[in-house]
Amino acid sequence: DAGVIQSPRHEVTEMGQEVTLRCKPISGHDYLFWYRQTMMRGLELLIYFNNNVPIDDSGMPEDRFSAKMPNASFSTLKIQPSEPRDSAVYFCASSPKGDEQYFGPGTRLTVT
Amino acid sequence: AQSVAQPEDQVNVAEGNPLTVKCTYSVSGNPYLFWYVQYPNRGLQFLLKYITGDNLVKGSYGFEAEFNKSQTSFHLKKPSALVSDSALYFCAVRDRYSGAGSYQLTFGKGTKLSVIP
């Protein structure tokens, strides 16, 4: 199994631009999680899905952030418009039953 | 509300010596507890979990953790450290009764483990 796949691995963009991060979970996993990691705030859960349905998006910082899961093998996290404070490493994780989570390699986002 | 504290930002240990990475937690109900490891420029990897039963949990790479309900702790241990164990370690907690279908894990800030040759 290839594990959780995230793209791009690195993204550098200018403030105000739209950013789309992509994730392919492990096949057969029913849960998908989006996290953000920064030095100041550590690892924060943004949103998670169960069977493609968003369950808890209370961690999404504001309306500029949106996430979708159109099918069991693909999810996106979109930031529009992006701001410098959005600079972080964004992780996608998937899980068969919710607790034991398998993380992707992350996308390092830099907003200038 | 649920929270995790990892009181040490960094732990240094000599190769071959036992290691302990500390974690304390707070939940309103009973906890599910986890340890993850993160190597540089990589995502987190699952090490072990405590759900119920035996207080001593064994996980990957020779790691184990001891659940202590009275002290609300879940310390990570290994009898003999390897240089390759050097990484960032995260403790995480979920309240067992946080709601049907709720799988929101709360992670600690992480502890950097350095194993010195």
C-alpha cells in the first residue's frame, strides 16, 4: 500500500491567492482527517470526514478555509484567499475506524 | 474538554539507556490514549494505543507505555534507546464518551527525543 498521498509537497504562494491541497487516503479507510502543524500552535485538527461526509469542522479557522471529499479516494483543502498566517505544514490522515490514524507526508505551505 | 500535557520539550538519553517520555492527560470521562512519532519532514506514525484492559501497552519498535489512571499519565518507555529513536514524540487523547462518531484527537505539543551515541 502506498500510504496516504498528499500533493503538492511544497507550495509557495502570494497573499490573496487561492491554494488547494490534495489528499488520497489509504484504500478502505472510512475516516479522513485534515490537520495543521505550526511551531506556535502544534498540531491542530481542522476537519474530519466519515464515509465522505464532514463530521466535525469546528477546527476550521474561518470561512477562508473549505474542505471537500467528493469520493472515498480524494479530498481537498482549499484556502481562499490565503494569508501569511496560513503558513504551516498541512497533514492529511486516514483511519479504518477513526482512532489509529495514518498520516501523509504533509504539504508545507508558505504564503508570502 | 480534553487536553494533553507533555512537560518536557526535549529529552536526552545515552544510547543503550532506558528512556521515558512523559505525558499527562485530562478528559471528563475515560480516555483513549495514543503515542505517535514524527521523523524530520515526515508525517506522524502511530506507535501504540491504550483503549482498555492491561495498563501496560506494547507497541512498535520496542516501545511501551503505562497507563496510570490515578496519576492521569501515559508515559512512553523503552528499555534500551537507539540512536534511530531520535525523533519528535506526540501523545494524544480522546474522551471515550465524546459523542457518537466523534474521533477528535487532542495532541500534546511534542517532546524531542535525542539519543546520544
